[in-house]
Amino acid sequence: MSNKRRGDCSISSNRKQKTLKSSGKTDTDLQTVRVVRKRRKCPSNDPFEEEFGSFSDSGQDDWSELSKKVVSNLSQTVVWLASSNEGKVRSACTGMIVANNLGGTTILTSGSLVRSLDDKNRIDPYLRITVHLPNKQETWAVLKTYLSQYNVALVYIGHVPGIRAEACLGSHLQSEYCDKVVAVGRCIKSGKLLAAAGTVTHETSGDHGELMISTCKITASGIGGPLIDIYGNFVGMNQYADEKNQFLPRSKIHECLGLLWDIIERANGNPVESKIQMQKSLTRIRRGVEGSSSRKGRSKSQKPSKSSKHESKGYIEYVLSDGDIKKLPHFRPLSAEDEFTTYLIANLNSRGYPLPITVEGGMRLVNSFEDKFDGDILSKLTKRVAFNASQSVVSLASFHGETRYFACTGFLIGSHKSTARVLTSASLVRDANMIVHDLKIEVCLPDNQHKEGTLECYCLQYNIALVSIKDFRCSRTVKVSYPVQVKPRMKVLAMGRVFQTGKLMGTGGIVTRTKSNLDCKDLMISTCKTTKAGIGGPLLDFDGNFVGMNFYDTEETPFLPGNMVLKLLRHFDGKRTEDGDDVQSPNPNRWPVPEPRWRYPSAVSRVYYPCRRKQ
């Protein structure tokens, strides 16, 4: 028995059958008639209030093949938006939450929301944008990005407690042609989800063929809403046309999100910057994965459902430039007006860190020398290996006067009389292809004592250095004279120590066949997840044998194999001078290290995509 609502203009089932028989139409055409009738349910003079398809709680055909998990995710990520001028609604459409964190929420929607009526390539800067959230809250928004070529916009709102979901934009899915798809929107009058089922055709549309066509029948209220397959995978964003439902495919959506990131100040109506300027303000800073793709935690009897096809989400992060951060509506510059801020500035200056340009909840310093290793496994080591590492791994820092220049890890390799030797990275005293000779070196020993170190030898080509410590004898050393042979897939342990706290860190991984992104061709790669603090630290096997010296890269952990380290040490021992000796080629390799910077939640957006579970 159908659930008819007020204003339903549908005809009886018998009359439909007679009409089809007389016209020679099939049962498939009956479904099309049903969809067309649904579009006329709520006649309205306002095209933005016209419904389509069926409501999510109706249980009708449009929703029948979607799992509860998919519907639940849609209910939390699909919103409707309206733009107005002087209290009069100019446009309304659907949108998707694509990024959400403490700094705010970013919504992907149609550019029709803000496009000028006179020129489709320009926006109307005087519009007020409001967002109606799934929890029935209403808030105003700021336009973040507009791309006229694809009629796409990103709008930003402040953090709203309770909004946790983010739409998953599946960039890895290869086919744009799906047997069944569902166009989703949100009803402006009731706030309920609307859906219309159909298929994707092979037709294209748009000035440059950038749009595709689906048979889903939607109205203007569905513009900007997601088009998904029956498993909940993102297919595209609905654009709508009177005769055909056009949509922008996910490949173009990813292109849009990767091209632009611009903040529009509605107050003074600044024009949209050129594409080149906007590309400069957007930087991809990170890839990552949220969730787990392992099968741990699921019993053998449990089988994954269709809706749980993806157990984890990958993401790409984009960050605004400092200049664009200052355009954010909540921007508040750092000011030394109170005791805490004065202390913060002095503390950051002494450690050689940049000052933040604003104060914002959730902000944090990244690429610092205090970042911990991912997955510390010290507790899983044997007592012998753990003790030897704790007594042989040290941390070092170099200083310009009272300001720290660099910090890293090192390891004791021996002592003679009352002088100990530490092997570490030349980044401790390096500036590009030169050594900074007026630096003071300080060594944090295993017992947290601090001793002055002296640079003895260095090699810019392989970025290693030898530092001596007077009046100290080491009880344990890393046996660099007997390095183990490095083999692919062998299990290894990367060690490090934080200079500021003296904390010892260790994380495991395996050696891969991957080549390093750094210049040095002798480097090898391990999957150990280290940080800048681990630069210069030892790479060991799980018996404590020396494998190599670790360096750092954002996407990998390169290391110099032990046999090369031993070769350089022997060269040092045969050619050491009082002021330090450099063993290098005329054009040494580059060893870039990422600079510390501040991360502001409102300036970062994540574009999510599902990660397929490994079978």
C-alpha cells in the first residue's frame, strides 16, 4: 500500500496499466512514469522547493537498494544551501560535506549558488550564504572557492559540534559508467533526503564535453547533490538540466579540488583571482589513511557486507597560504598582550621555530623536532636490545647563541681514554652545501645529562658527521664495525631520541626495494615511520645488529647502509684534522629537510577517497 502525501498527483495503478497497454510501453516505462509523477508531487511557484523522487523514509524503489549504512552516511553529509540578497532568496541547492574538523567544515556544491546573473564567469559578492545542516541547525557560510569552468563552489562554515561525517570522493574507482545510480538531494521545505534512481548513459554535455548524463529525474533543488552508485560510491555531482540530468563526474571534481583554493571576502567584494594566482595559494601537503584496512577485530564467521566494501578512507590534504589565512573571517593575529603569549613567543624563538600568524583552536606545529615516531614498539623488544639501545642512542642540537639551529639523533660508536665519539647527520651543522662553523653543539646523553660536543669530521656527500664528547666514557655502543647485510623484506628497527625531553623512541618496519627521492643513489628505504627527530639515528635489526643510519623524507624513511657508513668512518679515521675535515665531491648531494610550520585547522581541507580492503 503506497504512502501518499498531500498534493500527490499520481494516478491509480489500473489507469497506469491501461495507459501503458494502449501505448505499447513496458514495465520499465512504468517506473519512468512513476518517477515523473513523483516530480509533480508538490506544485510550487518556487522552483527551488519542487521535490523529486522519493523521501528516504518512504521505503520506495529509489532507496530500496541502498544499505542502511549508505543512507546513514548520506543523511549526515548532504545539506541544502541558499543564497540571498537583502533578505530575498536568489538561489538554493544541495551540497556535500567534504571536509570537517575543529577548524571548520567545507561543503562542495554547485557554483549556481553564487554565480552572477549577468555573467556566469563571475560571482555575486554581495550574496549571503546560509547552510541548513542535517541536525536542523542553520548557519551562515563564506565562499572559499569558485570555478566557473565546471560551475563548482566550496563554501566554508565554522565548526559545528555533532557533525562528524565527510563525503568520500572515490578517486580510485575507474569506471564512470554504472548500472544503477541514485541522485540525492535534500528537500528545502522538510529537510528530508530525496532520491531518484536511474543509470549513467554514454552521452556527454557541456561546452567541452566535461559533463555526463544520467537518467535520474531531479529538480532544481537537487543541483549540487551527489550522484552515487548502489554501494554508496561517489559518481559525480548533479548539475541538472530541464530535459536531461547532467552531472560533473568525479574525475572532474578531483581536478577542481586540486586546482583551486581561494577565499572570497564578501564584505568588500574582492574579485576572483586568476587561475595562476589561485594555484599558488593551494599546496598539497599530505597523503594519509584513516581507519584500518586489516581484518583484525572481525571474527572468521563474519562476512563483509556490500556496504562495508571500504574499511578505511585515504585522503589528500590541501593548505592555504598565510596570505589567504589572513582573509578568513575569524582571523585573529598573534599579539603579545598577555603573559602567556609573551612566554609562547620567547619559547618558540629560543627553539628556532616560526611564530604563528594567528591564534586558533586546534592549531599545532608540524615538522618539529619534538614529533614522536608512529607506532613506538620499545616495549616489544628483548631486554638486551632495549637496554643497549637506551645506552647508546643520544640526541644532539646545534645553537646560534641561545637560539637552536637544528636537532637530531646520534649514536655512540666508541670512546678513547675520556673522549667518546658520536655518529650523526651533518644536517646538524649544515646550511645547503656549506657547513656553519660558528655553531655550538650540545649532546643529550642517555642519562639526560647535557655535554658540549665538538665537530670532528663530516661528509656533505653522504650527510654524516662525527662529533666528539670530552670527559665521557660510554658503557654501550652501536657495533658499526660489523654491519649486517641488508636484504629486501628484512625486519628492521629505527631508533631516535628527542632532544627537548630525552625520550627514546623506536619503531619497526621492513626494508623495501623502493628508490629514495633524495639525490644520494646509495640510500635504501625502510617502512619505519619516523620523524625529523630520528635523523641520524641507527637502523638496527631485531637482534640489535647495525643495519644503517636513518635520514628523513615526508613519504619514506631513507637510510645509508652500514657498509657505506663503515667505509666513511675508516676514511675519517685516516684523514681527520683539528678543525674538522670534509670528505665530499665538488657537487655534494642535496639533503632537504622539511621546515617547521604551523597547521591551522580552518586552512586545511581533506579530500577523501575510499581505500579498498586487501583480500
